[in-house]
Amino acid sequence: MQPYFYPYGGYYRLLAEADWFVIFDCVQFNRRGRVHRCEVHGPQGKPEWLTLPLAHQPRDVLIRNLAFAGPARAELDRRLRRHEWLTAGRGYAAEAVLDHLHQPLSGVVDFLEAGLRLVADLHTLPAKIVRSSSLAIDTSLRGQDRVIAIVQALNGSAHLASPGGRKLYSQAVFAEEGLSLDFLAPYHGPHVSVLHALHAGTNIS
């Protein structure tokens, strides 16, 4: 799964149910996706995007090569101040998230992975986390062929995908490789971003 910035609660079911959670960072960055932004409640209570300040890069940039803009720390601080509820949370989880959001910024994927690991640790989610770019996958492989190669590189027997994967993956193709393919049910929970749950001290499910 691509590494999302504090995504909706259902995303973390992958970390709860899988043995390995693969950060899919060897693919093209989708500027309309959730890698660099999360949906939160704005000052007036309406949904809006909290977006990471990224450097301008080519349209075909891979997720692993994303970079922060030069003044990213100051700009992210300014964007965070817009959401006063972020500093109103109490307890270990809220303070840990604030520490992460205000840490020095270096690599984008490093920052995203740290956020995923933080939530996994706070909720004792068992999956081991690895980046796809560390697995020496054939760069010529595309789509589900690349996913199959990742599962095989980890000696896996099954791939668990988000509901959106039904449009991308074929159980018959996976079966030809001796692999099973399963999908999570659509998420209908209340948390458009796990940030709200963590700052309220509630469960992310």
C-alpha cells in the first residue's frame, strides 16, 4: 500500500491483519492521492485537506524520491496552527503524534513511515513494515505483476489488498502464481483521518 499521511481508520486494518505491510514506494506519486495529505476537520468543522509541503518535482517522480520544499518545516507549522484541535488533545497518543508532526523534516517517506510505525505501536498492530524499494524488484514489472513479485520476495502465500484493489488485481492471475488474493471490506467507520481518533483518545477502528 502506498504510504498515506495519517489516513482514514480503515487503512490500518492492513497492519492489523497482515504479516508484512509493504510500503509501496517504488511507484509513481499520485498528486490527487493521500500520500501527502489527510482529510481533517477545518476550523469551521468542514472537511479540508492538511497537506505536506512538497518540493516541485517531475510528474513521473516515484514516491521514494519525493522531497520536502526548502521552507517545509516553517510552512507545515503554519498549516498545523490552523487546526487548534491538534494541540487540544491530551494523553500519550496525542503527545506522541504532536511530537511526530513537529519533528525535523528530512525524507518524505521517512516521515510517512515514522507516522505509520507510530500508529502501529500505539495500537499494537503486528505487521512487520518494509519498503518495496528495498526488495530489489524488477523495475520493468508493472501493476499486479509487481505486487506478485513483492509477495514472492517475502516468501508470502497471499496478498491482502484494500477494497480499491478489486479494480486492479485478478484472483486468477495470483492463483497462477500459487498465491491467494483477498480484499478488505469497504471501511464505513467514522475516522476520515486517524489524527482525530488519536487526539480524542479513541480507538481507530
